[in-house]
Amino acid sequence: MATTETKINTKNLTRIPTLFIKRDGYKMPFAVYKLELVLDQLGLSAEIQPLLNAILKQLEDKTETNADNVHRAFIVALNDLGFHEEAIKYIAVHKERTVQWEEQTDPTKRLQRLQAKDPSLVHENANKDSNVFNTQRDLTAGTVGKTLGLRMMPEHIAKAHLRGDIHYHDLDYTPWSPMTNCCLIDFKEMLTNGFKIGNAEVESPHSIQTATAQMAQIIANVASSQYGGCSADRVDELLAPFAMRNYDKHLKDAEEYIDDDDKRKEFAKKRTKKDIFDAMQGLEYEINTLFSSQGQTPFTTLGFGLGTTWIEREIQRSILRIRIQGLGREKRTAIFPKLVFTLKKGLNLRSNDPNYDIKQLAVECATKRMYPDILMYDKIKTLTGSFKAPMGCRSFLQGWKNTEGEEVNSGRMNLGVVTVNLPRIALQAHGNKKLFWEIFNERMQVCKEALVFKVNRVKQAIPENAPILYQYGAFGKRLSPEDNVDELFKHRRATVSLGYIGLYEVGTSFYGSNWEQNKEAHDFTLSIVKALKENCEKWSDEYDYHFSVYGTPSESLTDRFCVADRKKFGKVADITAKDYYTNSFHYDVRKHPSPFEKLAFEMAYPKYSSGGFIHYCEYPNLRQNPKALEAVWDWAYDKVGYLGTNTPIDHCYKCGFQGEFKATERGFECPDCGNHDPKSCDCVKRTCGYLGNPLQRPMVHGRHVEIASRAKNMFNGMDQNAE
């Protein structure tokens, strides 16, 4: 297509507009490139110069213009220059968008799609089983919430979302409801001081079994009061004081029957270890059997691994042993909670470290159940400013201190996400980097306004809307009913996230599909994430909330953006033709780099994407070679902050097969007997940040294709000194 480099004949033009007014009254700079994009979509790239001149001639002598004026100018110019069919097509596209707007904001029409089980609606979230009543109720409420939410927000933001320029996340719940996204629950505050749920005043627990039972109730209530994931940070250290109460009780009981002091301690320790195992097993089962008001198992993450006392070590060991053991009679892989284990130099990284044995158990667990994912202690501190587990699957709080100078992590939260469609900008730019940055900057303005709208909407909540969050300690402070919830958000205590997707596709658009080893291409894609970061820093200074850059998990967005762009640009090889967009900064999943090559390629990006990131390596079956996985963890320690393991752990209970199920059009099946009945097999895949079971709860088409396309990151004898 032609670009802004196109020579516009201004000889007969006195002045062109500088300001454009959208239909909702929003004002923005007048951009000639947008006229070119429309003409290109009409197949008139060869005729752009005379058409542009004709359109602009009708708009001259005005400092500002509006959507209606430009619409008329297009029709007149096309007809005057003999492009009558294109004029008809232009009018039809305009009418189609008007109809789309009405349909997307009409609750009745969206409910009809839901009733017809439109896959884009019922499979949008792989954690939701659309066959059960409570999920159906949530989907119904969410369908209505989306239409009303689109009407609530500024029209130019809503239309940018519907076009696929951006994605305004979690429209099911917000802005219709002023809910928050994800959080690190302040369990320590709640378990220490007690809390209230419903009609029950709950006091501080006197045993680890009661503590984990209370945690499960807190998780269920928090998950029903927000729409994102909830995490427990340093859960081994959190629960240790309550396990110590078990130990003290057993020690006191032993005094009645055992005279020898050492034997009393041995007895108390043995009983306490059993209590710890039972408590952690109970928590695992509780979480996997919970349903929040959103009709899904709460997205829950447990961070652990830094504790050093015998009780803390026993909690770590129990978490891993229980996960290895599996759920139920068939020993299925638990989907929740997500386990995040921390590696730290001098603690558990090397064979002479005191907790190295726990690391060995974590390696075994990852080879058999994929979790735990790994946090590298020192790198997380460098990237995010302090150490903490992610909120949900990958959202990281940035280092923050209160007015007393104390570092605070638990009790903080994220207020929401808006994601920009980077591949679309690249496709619109057609290889012109100057135009790419022009469009990018305009999209940043839209994202900024969408995020500010999110923040302002969440601030309209009152403490009584979510007592567990605002009044009973989950958010770290206990507000009175008359307090302003903004007390918990402002001064950068809360984050709000600018998401992105598709750096691989952007690089492909400019440099071809095999650009990963091209330094210029790598630097260009890195400069994009850096520009996202610079925008967020400016917005943080302007509004005093922490705007952060977030590599969006894109469970269904990988499909939505790609479908929209394929409709707009056709099947573009290695971009829209493959049916999905690549998450964040990840290496093309179809290629076979070694784990070291893959991580070396990706390691530069999280510096600018510290609000949300994760790296994955795709392995063959690792059960017989756990040392290979440990070698990757060790190599990655000072290079990346957050690393996940993807390895085949599918199991067919009909024929006994264990390994990787075969991808099919309908999902996945046992390669030996063809079984795909979720009742007699266990198929577990990394959906995005969390694991999912696609046979029980199918995912959208694009994510299914992406998972099926993942190639193994083979070692290939590569030197581990990759830079």
C-alpha cells in the first residue's frame, strides 16, 4: 500500500484539517494515514494519490473536521473519479460496522448467540465448564454485562475494542461492575487477626489444618469478589506458625505418656509432619472442588520455597509430594493451585545448599505434573524491585514501600488490563517503520484512556461492595464503610496493566518469519516493548497509579485478534494464516531451538515487561531424565526471572498409555487407542499461564492450534553458554 510517504499534491489545497472529532465527541489529531488505510482496504493502493487529493480537497480550509464530513468526502471522491463499485463497498462496510455496534451492545442478540452455544462465547475461558448451571448463569450475566459495559465506556474506546485495535479485558465484569482484577491476598493479616465471611466471625486458627481450611474459604470469597487470580505468597513461611501450634500441642500431650525428652520431641515432630501433610492435601482438594460465583475453580497460585526451619521445609515437601501423588483414585494431575517454587543461591540452588533436597523434589514434580513453575529469587528482585510471587499466573507487582518505609507486597492488587494488538499495527504499516510508530503512538493514547477509565471505574466501588477485600483484610487494610477505596490504590500501591501480544508476528511482518537470529529484528521488537514501558512510566507520573507492561496470557485473545486481522488483511503467511498470535515476546512455537537458545533470545524483554512475563520451554518426556530439566533451571537462574515447564503428562486409563496425546480437530486423543473421553483419560496442557484440561473444558480454536503447533525445545548438544 501507499504510506505517509505518499506525495500529497498540496498545490491546489489551502489548508487541511489538523483536528478530527469522532462521533462521540472525542478529539484527536487528523491523520492522513488513516485515509490511506481505508483506500488500501478497498483495493485502491495504486490510486491513492489522486484519491487522497480529492478527499482532502473537500476538507480544506477547516482546522477541524468530523467523521460525517470524512465519510461524505470519501463517497464523493470515489464516485467523482469513477470508482463506483468501491464507493458501494465503502458504504456497505460502514453499514456493517454500524450493525456490529448495535449487535454487540444489544443484550438480546448476544444472549441468542450464547443460547446457540457460539464457541467464541462458551469456550472463551478454558477454566469454565459451560455445561453446568452455575457457569451458564455466569455466562448469561457476563453476556449482559459486556453489552452494558460497552455502552458505559467512551464510544471510541468501545469501538477500538470491537474493531480489534485493543482488547478491553474482562468485559463480563467490568466496567459494569467496579471490580478489581487479581491480587496477592494478605493471608497473614487475616489469619492473625481474624475476619468475617457472611454471618461468621472467624478467629485466628490454632492449628495448620484450621489455617488451610480458612485459606480455602478466603480464596473462594476473594475469587467471587474480583475477576482475576488470587495468590498466596511464601505460603510455607505463612503457615509455619500455625503448624508450630500443632507441634506444641503434641509435645504437651506427649508429656503425659513419654518420659524421655528427645522421644517426646520425636513423637511431636512425627505427628506434626502428618498434620502438615493432611492440611496441605486438604487445601489441594478444597481448591480443586471450589466454585466461585463466576462458575469456575478459583485461579489460585501458591508461592513457596524460601523457608528454612524444619516446619517450613516440611510444608514445602508436602506441597510437592501431594502434587506428585495426584488427585483421586486415578491420581489425576491437579489443575489448581498453580505452584510456584523459588530458587535462591545459598538456599536450594546447588548440591551443597541446605534445601537442595527440596529442589530435587521440585524437579521430580515438574517432570510428572508440569508444576511447579520456577521463580529465580535474585532476578525477580532485579526485574520488579522486590521479591514476591505473581498475582494469578504472571502479573507482578512492582516494588513499593508504605509511608513507614516498609516493603509491602501482600494485600496489593491489579486494577485491570487493556491489550494492544501489535500485529495489526505492523500489518497496517506494510513495512514502513515510520508509519508503524505513528500508528503505535495513536494506539497508546487509546490504551491510556481505556486504562484511566478502568481505574476511575474501580474507584467508584465502596467497601461494602466486597467486604472480604476492603473491610476484612484481603487487601491489607481494613476500611470503614465510609472510607474511599482509592486509599488502597493510589500512590502506586495498585498496578494497572498495558498488555501486548504478537511480537513474533511484528518481527515477521518486517523481517520475514525466521528473524529470531537477526539482531536488527530483535532490537526492533525490543524497542517496541521499551516504548510500551516508557509510555507506562509517563502515565504513572501523571496519575500516580503504577501502570505496568504486561505480556498478556491471551488464552482466547490469541484467537480473537488473529480472526479479526485475517478478515481485514486476508491470510498472511506466518501471521494470520496460522490461526493464532504468539504470546508476548515468545519465540515462534513451531521452531526447535534448544531451551538455552530460546531463553537467551527471550531474556532481554522482561526488563521492560516487568508487570507480567513468563518463559516456557517445551520438552519431551522428562521422567527418565530429570537432570536435564535441572540443568536448564540452573543455567537460567541469573538470566530469567520466571520459568515454566511444558512436558507430556497425558494419561489414558483405558489402555494405560502415558505421554503426549495426539492433537485432532476435536481436541486431543490417545495415540494408541484413540480414546478422548475425559472420564477415562487425563489430558493436561499449558493453556496459557495456568494448566488446563482441554477434553473436559475445550478452548477456543486459535489456542488449540497454538498448542498443537508447539515444537519441542531439544537440547541438540548445544553449549549451555548461550548468550
